[in-house]
Amino acid sequence: MTMPTRLIVDTSPITASGRDADLDPLWRAIVTESRARSNDIHLPISFAYAERLCDAYPEADAAIVRVAILLHDTGWARVDESRIISEGFRDDWRRSRVRYEHERHGCDIAREVLPPLGYDDEFIRRVTDIIDGHDTRPESHSLEDSLVRDADRLWRFTPAGIALASGWFDLTPAEYARRLRAEIVPELLTQAAVEMAEAELCRAESLLKTEQLA
């Protein structure tokens, strides 16, 4: 059962909120890591969704969610790039070794970049608890964990996400869109994410002509 929200959910096309300048130093600290596996596209879009999810669930600790989603996939930069596609997006990809590796490396990167920016040990522990297992752990441990997991998935429903991920999985955009509806929507943990995903996927399918180009 998805987590309900009492608030109206913003399902309009995703844009930057314009209120994230406070994290500019952290973005600049992970420029190198953003170049792996198209993180320079994935992370900003996922971050924008995370901020919208925090608006829908104001009881969440937004600071934890925002930093965790910003850093969650940085660990891919320390995985052999040839293995990212060959192991991370083929066969039993959800249990591939590289997915565990990128989580572990992501925690290492968080512990490296956050202390110089003034984050304390408890904050860093809460962030790394989310990063560690965000792809491989079957259950969410907190509201903040759930929002990060949903934001990580929501980017896939955008035209950019479909364009990139369909190539990683060697699928056509139409095939990947069908997979999103059949497999990923049911994985979403919050009502807000489901509403955002369904609205975004309808727009993306129309734009990408997935019915005509099926």
C-alpha cells in the first residue's frame, strides 16, 4: 500500500525549484562523480523530484532527503564503466554485484565530501544509511528513505530518463515505457510518486510517439 498524502500533489512537468542554491557547494564537490553513467542528467532530475516529494510529505527531514538523493548514485564513478552496462543492466540486474559496489562507494564518497562542508557525523550516518541499500535492500527503513527511493525512480518516467535507460536495457522507448508502467509504478512507495509517475509517463509517451513507434 502506498503512503498517502493529505496535500495536493504537483504533477506538472518537472523543473528546478529555484531554492537549492544552498547545496551548490555540494554539487561542485561531486563534478567528477557526476560524469559516470549520465549522473549529470540523472541526479539533477531526481533531486527535483525529491524536492517535490518533500513538499508532499512535509513531515520528512528534507535536508536528509536532499543530500541523500544528490549523492546516492555517485558511487558509479568508482565502478569499472564496462561493467556498469554488462552487469548492471543485463539478466538479473537487480542483484548484480556492481549495484552493491556502487552503494558502498557512494557511502565512501559521502563520508569524504560532507565533513569539509560542515555536516556532522550523525547527519552523515543518516545519509549513508539511505545510500547503502537504496538499490538492493528490499524494504525502506524510514520516510526519508522512501522519498529518496521514489525520487530515484521518478526520473525514469521523463523523456530524458526513457531515452537513456532504454539504451542501457537495450529496449525501444515504447518497450521501456511499458516496463515502467508494469514494473516500476508498482514499486513506488508513496501516493505522490505514483501520481507524478503516471502524469509524467503519459506526457513522455505522447511526446515520444510510443504508440506509433511501437
